[in-house]
Amino acid sequence: MKIQRISFLTMGLLLLITACERSVEDELDVIELGEETLDMLANIEDHDAPTDYIWDEDDVLNIVLKGNTADSDDDGVMVDGSIVTIIKAATYRIEGELYDGQIIVDTEDDSLVRIILDGVSISCSSNAPLYVKNSKKVMIVLAENSQNFISDGVAYSSDETDANAAVYSEENLTIYGDGTLTVDAKYNDGITSKDGLVIAGGNLIVSAVDDGMRGKDYIYFKTGTVSIVAGGDGLKSDNDEDSGAGYITIEDGIFDIVAEGDGIQAESNVLISDGTFNLQSGGGSNAYLYGDVSAKGIK
């Protein structure tokens, strides 16, 4: 049985929802946090550690994007034309522009791969521009005051990957920092992790033909600002095979979401502590839904 519940953990939530089917009161089932919920949140401990947010600038390795290629003097980076592959866990700072290329993370290390985006523009017409293929976990850091842009094409040509988002990760992914990341996803999703997705800061601007941001196992949103225009759902967690997954937890943040589907959609639970929400789903309150299309503010 699919459980749809929303738990409000503290007061102070400002919520404005424009949805097609139900009022806010119809959608909210307020519950107490029980052992099931606490067990569900425990799996984030392997993903998110305090040490992930600490690094030494003297140890940062540089990757400079130069149009159709890139420069790096470190042996943990392989450059093949416009394909840049990180094969060793470390902290990397990336800057510059990459035309029709990819940043790929493919490591066998047990340590965190930390990628600092410091004024990048990365496009790829036929695959995910930023693709985490293999790694224990990856953190994307948005450098302070930086403007970063990632965009894909309308079709992916490779049959070798399951990538379906402009920022796509097969592993646990964290986004953090004080900069801005703008994602233009013309193929499918904007930002997707096939495991867990933690948002710990940054200004995220996402336009996607399908879902804006998706963490299959969970989305854990600590803080940040999100602006999403999505042809599918805005925020989504859709693991329906694990009772301890498929949830969205929001501690705080500012959310401006326009979605043709649901604004925020979780397979199991949505847990909200605080935040400011402006959600429009399904074309707004005057739109007409066909068939079994779901377009709730929070589901």
C-alpha cells in the first residue's frame, strides 16, 4: 500500500499552493514522528557527514575547461577531447567553458569526490553534461558568488548509461555552497540521483521537460533556494520498493515551483520543518486534468 503522509516538525512554515485537485487541508495528514520515520531518516548518516563540508584549499586540484578540451596536471583526471573523467577521489575546482562535452566521475575509491564549480558553463547535446558513473559519494560545491550553467540536448544517444538528467548521479549526491547553479534540461530531468540527494545550500534554478529534482531513495533539503519549472513533478522521490526510502525531508529553504505534475511528490513521507513555499501544480487552480494525471501541491 502506498502511504502518503506529511509531517510538520516545527512551526513557522509559510505555504502557498495553487493546485488543481485539492486544497492544502485535503492534502495534509499531520502525524507524530514515530520509530518508522526515525529509522527512515537514519540511512542518511552514511551519506552526509560533517567532514564532507571541510577541506584544505591547499589540497584542491584544478581543472580548467577550454571550449572543446580541458587542462589538468593531476593524474586523477583524464582528458579525451571534450570528455573529462575524474578517476581519483579528491577535491577538484572546475572553471571555464566546455562545449558539447562531459564531466564524468568514475572512481573505485571509498573517499568523497568533491567538485567545486567556480564559474562553469557545460553543455552536452547527447548525454548528461555532469555524470556521476561510479563513486562512493560526490559533493558538488557552488563556489561563493559563482554563476554556473549546465545544459543538455533533446535526445541522448548513448545506450551504455541510464543517465536521464542534465546532472545525473548513480550514487549519493550532495549539493552545497553559496553560488548559483542553473540547469536547463531539455531531455528529461534536471538533477537526479539514483540513490540519495542532499541539498545543503546554494541557489538552484532548474528548467526541465520532466522532473525538476529527483532523489530516488530520498531528497534531504537542509537549506537553500530553489526555483523550478518542470513538465513533470518539481521535487520527487519515487523508490517504491524500500519501506525506508522514497521520502522528502525539508529542514528549511525557499521554494518556488511551477510543475505540470505534483509540486512535491514522495512515495512514502514528506517531512517539513520550516521554509517558504510557492507551489503551482498542474497549470494552476483553473487547469483541467485528464485521466489519472496527478497535480497536487504536496503529495
